[in-house]
Amino acid sequence: MLFGLRRQQRPAVPAVASEVSAAADDDAALIARARAGDLDAFNGLVARHERAVYGVCLRYLRSPEAAEDAAQDTFIRAWRALDTFRNDNGDGFRSWLLTIAANRARDMLRSNVRRPADSLDARLDDEEQTWEPEAPDEAPLDFAARDELGAHLERALGQISPDQRLAIILGDIHGHSYDEIAAITGVAIGTVKSRINRGRARLRELLLADSTARELFNRSGRQESDEGRG
């Protein structure tokens, strides 16, 4: 766990449980314990969701150091504001975290806190490199499933507008629905759809403008066509 909190981050509250296993409890149980002052329970939530939070921050800010700062700030703010999360069954907790993360990342980008790192690709591990959504029923940019083409897409992602980039990250990489993206970003569903469509179009333009990426793109399209006929 990279972003766990220490006990002094919040005013002292009587703890109710000692060590909590994130694998043993669902979000609702951990949230209930964390609200009662159990920091171990909150750190169980951190362990469960930190990859998604950091991944969104990393791809949006294009800097590992800035993403680490944004992710850490996200969990500190979430711990302090945990009582404002109203869903007792735990549904939507990740979206709530990503709302905090998106707001913090946007603030950092606007204030120009950090400039992009020289090589984002080198800092993405195998799981973070994939352009497949977390939800199996979501339809991402199918042609980007291959690692080599995904590397070109990662670079192109940094060249589209921040608003389009965030919508693409949430929808095509993390598999969130239009409704969820609208809630996370605070804009209308129609705006979300427009940003995703424009972002995808711009990514295609950038890929087709690069000879290597264009060949990978075309090859992927041919393979999908062959599979559809099979």
C-alpha cells in the first residue's frame, strides 16, 4: 500500500477494531469502521482503491511525482470528509474518491504545480499500460488493446485537451459509465459524450499522423475485421 495514512492525520476518535483485512470486508463494512475512527479500516479502503486513484492522476497529470502528490492528497481529503459520503451500502465509493482525485488533479494542472515527466511510459506497469476497462461490459477503444499500440496511445493521450483526456481515462481505461463520469467530473452527460467522442477522434488523428502508430492501428483494424468474419 503506497498511500496509507498515519494516525495523526485526524483528530483522535476512539478506535473500534484493530487490524482490518481489506480482503475480508466489503467497502460498506470498512467505511463504517473508518467513520468510527478506525484508521486501519480506512487504510484497507486505500489499499483497495489506490491503484485506480493513482492511475487516473498519473494519466491526467502526466507526471509520476505529481500523481503521487494528488493521490496522497485525495486520500487525506477523503479521510477528513468521510462523513460526507452518504451511501451506507458502500456503492459509489470509488467514484466518490475519483471525484476528489479529479478535482485535485485539475487544481494542480491549472496551478502548473508540476511539469510532465520526460517518460511516462517507463513508469506505467503492465497492468496500468492496458487500455481495457475495469468493467467487462464497457466498450473501450478496442484497437488499443495491444501493448505496442497502447504505448503510442499513452503518448497521444498527453496531447489532447485535459477535459477530453479525463473523460477518456475514466471511460475507456477505467470503464466508468457516462452517468458515473458526469458525476465524477461535474458536467452534464451530453458534455461527457461530446468530450469522449472528440477525444477519441483526436487520438485517431494523432495515431494516423505517425507512420508506426498508423500501421499498428490499421493492423489492429484488419484483425478485428477478420475476427468478425470468423
